[in-house]
Amino acid sequence: MWTFKDKGDRNVCLIPEVTGLIQECYRNEWAKTLPKPIKVFYVSRCYRYERPQAGRYREFTQFGIELLGSNSPSDREEIVQLLDKCLKAFNIDFEMNLSVKRGLSYYVEDGFEAVCNKLGAQKQIAGGGKYAEGIGWAIGIDRLILAKK
């Protein structure tokens, strides 16, 4: 992560992904004030502190969907279908893997991802899963553009 001090000597971190922030907003405010389930979408610039590669940049744009505050057995199916429809709208050839180990510790079960094999090593264009507060996914817009080319 990119972390540094600002001019006021405060610690600052450029976000590497958005789901963690959504979880925090849900726990600290939305769960107490909004009717459930809560459906959220976002578009955000994100940052990774690593060596750039083809399809993996230090700065990238993430689009995501989150369904919060529901434990309905149909939540996963609804969210995965929405990802499938979204990617098909872009006319991209992709494969959906419905059982993957996600690298983030907040997931509580196997996740899912969409891959576009023509992208090589950075073939994942979207991924998501279930966490304590809900379920959701994110698309890397930069990879989506590469897959579209």
C-alpha cells in the first residue's frame, strides 16, 4: 500500500481496494441507519505499491457492487448473475470460476472470479465473494478495457 504523512503530519493511505471501506461504513453507520438489504455500487481509483506489469498498474479504476445486511441463500446467485450480465454486456469472452480461494482475509467462503485467458498472467477481470457483512464483486476497469481490445 502507499502510505505517507500529509502536510498536517497525519497518516494517509491510498486505498488498494474498496470492499474493506464498504464493510467499515456498513458496520459503523449504514447497519444502524438504513433499511436492509443495502445495495451499493461504486467507482473508485485504487493504488498498489508494486512493480507495474501489463494489465497490473500502480493506479487503476475499480467498479464494484455490494449487497449488505442480508443472509438470503439467493444472494450469491443474484450477485454472480449480475456480474455475468455486466460482463456479457461488454461482449467479452470470459470464463466464470465459482469456487476460488480469494487472497483477502475478510472472505468467509470460497469466492468467484471471471477470467479472460487472452490476457495471460493478469487474466482476472473481476472477482468477489461473501464476507460477514454481505457479498459483492469488483471489476478492474483497466483490465476490462484490455479484454475488450
